[in-house]
Amino acid sequence: MIFRKTAIAALLTTGLAGISGQAFAHQTYNLTGAGITIGDSVNNTDGVSNTGGYGPVGIGGRVAGDANANIPGTGGLPTDYTGTLPYNFYFGHHDSTATGQTNRNYKTGTSATETNSLWRAYAVQNASTTWGPLLPDGGANDHPYVAVGGDSWQTGSTTGGLDYALIHASAGSNDNAQNVTTATGVWGGTYNIDITVKRDANYDSLNDANALLDVALYRGSDTSIFSNRTAAFDPNAAGVQGSSLGTGGVDGSALLWSASQVSVGDILTYTLSMDFAEWQKTDAVAGSLNDGDAGFYTLVVGAHGGASNSALAYTVDTHSYSTITAAPVPVPGAVWLFGSAIAGLIGFGRRKPQLAA
């Protein structure tokens, strides 16, 4: 099957408002080159677009009448993304208050109506008179899959089959002065994102039984013009598949977390904690300081074991929340003086009388 590589991005909204002009409160599936079998989701025809496949929110228009619908061809990635690495999905975590929380779910889904699922994104797009002709047609139960290629996570592999996700984390007003926990940024809080990756048991009949998941999380987004999803892969080297991931040392686009399944039931989890110092590192990776282009992280998913032409469906769940470290409340000096006076009176009242000689 020949897939049209016209850019299509499926946006699943959750009713959150953007923090700033560059903070998009949404999650997006990149449907560019999407196929309708699980094999089509691991042969590198999926998610082939890069910056040419995305634009500012609003260009192209929303699919009318669907609160959980899409902005086809637009809104997929922040407009200041400069790299060429095709991201398969985007998670925006933007909580403007200390009590704000956001959940994101990346999954195939089990029906065309399941909230936040790739299947739903595809179904809504496929029904669109504008974007439907750009997607492959199939039967009622045909759809793309959230899946990676078997044995794709090995040094020297050029078969591809890896997935890349862009995660954008921000709190407050998304700049250096106001970004962590509160709108004023004075409490020194930490913005946390719990990340959970696991096998999708709903598709075990299609999954390679010998394939096991691998993940890696990097600070920053790709800034390279040489990224290539079929370039030789080395998870232990800087510049993953020609990208900027893993470059710049410990304060640059560093590898923050990696994990691998040992058995099919393993759940891979990590808590990304972003305090003010971490925020500044992401800002430096992105370029100019305090330009709002910060808080970006890249999640890479693949699999070891299994056949190179097989597939493994998986899910990614993320949950963001703030941890507040409140500064101690200063006690006025008058209170200390008053307390000392009271203590003295108590001591005087308890003084024993002297016995006469």
C-alpha cells in the first residue's frame, strides 16, 4: 500500500487553557503516513512528517462539533520546534496553579470512540471531508496502532521501528521568572510528571511474544537537521539517529532515564521532577534563555528481542502535579521578646523560698 505523506496531526483536547502563546495544553497523534495494520505502524511510514507537518493552532480549523476531536495538520508541535526528528505523539503538561494536575494517555484503544485513543483520532480524521481522502481506508475495525518494531532496540539497527514522543512540561507562566509550581515561582516548588510505559495486553494476539519494551528519556527536543529514523541506532551514544539527543553533557540534552522489560508483565515507571534548576537546563538546551522555549523532553520507545519484522503494541500514561516546598514564615521580633518575658515570669513564679539559717 502506498501511503500519502501529507502532514496530518490529530489533536485530542482535554479542556485545558494554554499557559502562554507557546504552551499548548493538548495531546497530539501524528497520523502522517498512517497505515491500518500493526505492521504499518512499525515500518517507518508512520509519523514521517517533521516541522512541515505542523503549524500554529488554528490554521486549518478544528473538526467541528467534537470536543475530543482534532486540529488536522496543525497544532501538533510548538511552532518553535527546529529539529527534523519526526515525533509520533506530543504530550502537553501545562498546569497554571499549584493544585493543577494533567493526565495524558497514548494508546491504540479498543474502539473508534474510546477517549484519547489513536483509533478515535484516526476515525474522526478519516470521516473528515478535508482530511479523510489523505488517510488509507479500511473496514470498520481497521486502524493504526501504537506499536514499535520487534528487536528495534539494538546497537547498529537500521530497521527503524522506534517511536519518539515530545513531552512539554510547564507551570505558572512558562518563563524563567514564573515556571515552577506557582504563578509567582517564589515557593521553590517542583513540577512532577509520572511516566508509565507498558505492553498493551489488548493486542497480545498481535504482539511478538518474545519482544520486550525499552525506553529512554532525554532532556530537550531535537535541534538537528540530520535526524533520520532509519539511521544506525545506538542507545548508548550521543546523537541518537542523527538527532541532538544525548549531546551537550550532563547539563545538555542528557539521557535522564532508561529502562527495559525483563518479562512481558513489567511496568516501566519514572518520575520526572522539574525544579527551577532543571527548568533552566531545558531552557539552555532550547537556545535563548527565558524565551518560553523550555521544558521539553523526548521519550524514545523500542523493543529488544523478537523478530525484526514483528510488532509490539504498548501504552504510555503520564500524570503531572506539583510538590510545594513552602518557605518558613518569619516570626516578628516582638513575638520573641514577648515569649522571653513570659518565660521569665514563669521561672520567677516557680522560685523556691530560701530557708532561714
